[in-house]
Amino acid sequence: MEDERSGSPSTSSGRLDGREAARAVLDKAAHENFPVAPFFLPRAWRADLMAVYGYARLVDDIGDGDLPPGGADAELLGLDRDRAGDPLAMLDAFESDLRRVFDHAHSNIANGNIANSDNAGGTGDTDTADGASPEPRHPLLRALLPTVRRHRLSPEPFLGLIEANRQDQRVRRYATYEDLLGYCELSANPVGRLVLGVTGTTSPERVRRSDKICTALQIVEHLQDVAEDLRRDRVYLPAEDMKRFGVTEADLAAPTAGAPVRALIAHEAARAETLLNEGTPLVGSVHGRLRWLLAGFVAGGRAALRAVAAAGYDVLPGPPRPTKLSLLREAGATLRREG
């Protein structure tokens, strides 16, 4: 059988590589600060949220150079396996595959071919016999097809996540806090907007609150990962704040944080907590199980901030992580406040 890069059916081993590549990405959901698709949600929501998570996690892994070895993801996207280490080439190929998602979903809707669209992602073949646009190549993007079609999702949030990872290849330092917020508009806020889209609860005010929560979660993750990001030659602490607190990059490379670094991290953590507080009324604006899910997002941020504080704001030895018990406590507290 022909190679999948030609648009024809792949070999059996190629399909196995694709399944393994997809599973390696989805397994990371258990290690996030927030619940991705918890058991109490309706099954359809869980499937759609995992499809969105798979997309977001894969694009981040491409941008961070965290893909599994062997180059299977590159081959799935139509590149030679040795291009897997070229983030910009991978992101370009990924964007092309994303556009296949929307072209295929829209053509199926226009042709009334709903069943084929809902079953997309099963075979892995990219040829079509009925005149529809070609399916995407990567299994995680094929899994996204039914979600995009069912909820009439727009490409903009997905494209924003790709652009954030392109920016990571070009911009490795942020001069001001406002600059960092601009990055979070691409790297974090689209995820919350997609959750609202999947659950059918989008409104201007909810989007505004969601953006606050997502930006806060992104900043918290940056605080947890200061040392890891520096090893990637990235610093997400605003340069103006580092100067104000007398912190240099050499200080960030130390095994433990001195007083200036701790003060800086505490300052940024307070900013993240303010954003969480501003976004938390989103929880009270919805009902039922969605309220539990959004409370879990807020709780994940609060519990992570508590873990950072419990470490004395010394994030350099490794990322402080919250316990499951602290996450549950914060979720309960959020629901009581917003109930």
C-alpha cells in the first residue's frame, strides 16, 4: 500500500504509529493543573473536550520540541520524519492539516453528508470518493472533525494556538506585563473560548471572564516552570518586573531562589490571583455540570498558586504541584462562593 504522505492509504505500521502518537499526547491530560474532561460530564462533552485538548496539547508539543522520538508526527503531517525537530516547518504543516479539518467539515455540511463527517477519524485515509474535501492527515485532527461540525466552531481559536507557538520560536523574552498578556491572548484564551463553544454557552461577558481565567492559568504555569522554560531559552517573567526586583537571568538559573526571585514570583502570583478573582463569576453564570467543570478550572489555578506559596515562592528546584485534595478543597470553596 502507498505511503500516507501521498494522500493514499498508509501502511498498517503507519496507522499504528498514528495511534501511538495520538495516545502519547492524550495521556498528558492527567498531568494538567486543571481537569480536562472529568467523568461527571456528559459523554459527548467529554469526547469533544478531549478532542480540543488533543489539538491544543499537540500544537504545544510541536512548539516546545516535546514530540515523541521517531518522527511519526512529522510523517503524519506529510513531512519527512527528520523534519520533526523543525518547529516552524511542523507548525506550517499542522496549520495546513487544520485547514483540512474546516474544509472537510464545511464541505460535508454543504453536501448534507453528516454521517461521514461524524465518523471522521476512523480510517486514517485522506482520499474521498464523494467529492468532499480531503480529510486531515493527523489522527488528532481527524478526531477534531466531528467536534468542529457539531458545534460550528470557527478556526480562529485554533489558529491562535498555532500562532502562539510560532511566536515562541521568535520571541523568547517579554519586556512588559502587557506584552505577556498579548501572548496569553494567543496561547491561553482560545482554549476557554473553545470550551464555551463546545458547551453552547458563549456570550460576550462569559468570554471576557473566561479570558481572565485562562490568562491566569497560563501565568501560573509560567511561574511553576521558570527553570524549565529558561533551559529552553525562554523567560516569561516581564523584563520590567525583573529589573524592578533586581533579578537577573543568572538568578533564575540558580538551584534555589534568593529573596529577590521569591519577591518577583510572589508579585506575579498576586497578579494571577487577581485575574482569577475577576474571572471566577463565570462559574456562577452557568448551571449544572458545566458549573462543576469551570469551578475545577478556577480551583486548578488557585491550588497551584497555593502550592507556589507553600514552597516559599521558590520555584527553581522544580515546579510546585498541588495535591488532589487541595484541588478538591478549592473546587468546593469556589462552588460555595459562586453558588
